[in-house]
Amino acid sequence: MLTDALTIAPAGWTVLQVRTCASLEFVDLTERLASLACGVSSGVMHVFTRHTTTGLLVNVAPGERVNGHAHCRAALFRSSESVPIVGGALCLGRWQRVLLAEFDGPQMREVMVMLTSLRR
């Protein structure tokens, strides 16, 4: 579950508060990240999780396709992802979403977001 609360972060960073509800869970961050890209004509969004028992990936959302288990098995989890922004929108493929993978929940998690951009 995403909360509307943002915590104070170093200049240029936004921190998303994420409360997970299960010990293994995928939380779709895509819409929240897309809202941060509004007004950015060109740039890169760097997303970083500050927890060693969570990971981030760009992959199909769970339940979207019948072979979702194969997508998850193929993914190597990392602590950050970078997503290009063009015209104020995230440049993701048709089935791609930005997900937080929970491996040790439920817990409150923070995801730091920094936009590097050329403003319009």
C-alpha cells in the first residue's frame, strides 16, 4: 500500500513511503512514479530501495499474463532501476511496470526517487 506521506530527503530526492502487507509481495509503484515525471521533458528517473530485503524491477505486473511466474523467475532483483522519461511520461514497454518486491514483510518501506532532467 502506498501512503501519501513523503519524508524529508536530500535535495533532489523524493521518498515514497510504502507499507507492505505480506511476507512476499509485489507493490506496483508505476502510477506514483509516473506522477513525479509530470513536467519533465527529458530525463532519467532513478529509483532506489534502502532495504536489503526488498528489490525493484521493471517487469509485467503479477496477474497480468498467464506466464507471470516465468517473468519473475527470469528477473534478477536489484536495489534500483532507472527509467527514461520523454514528454513527461515514463518510457516503459506495453507490459512493463515498476514494482517493489517484498521479501521480509509486512513492514513499512521507503523508496527514494531522484529525477535528473531537462525542464521544459
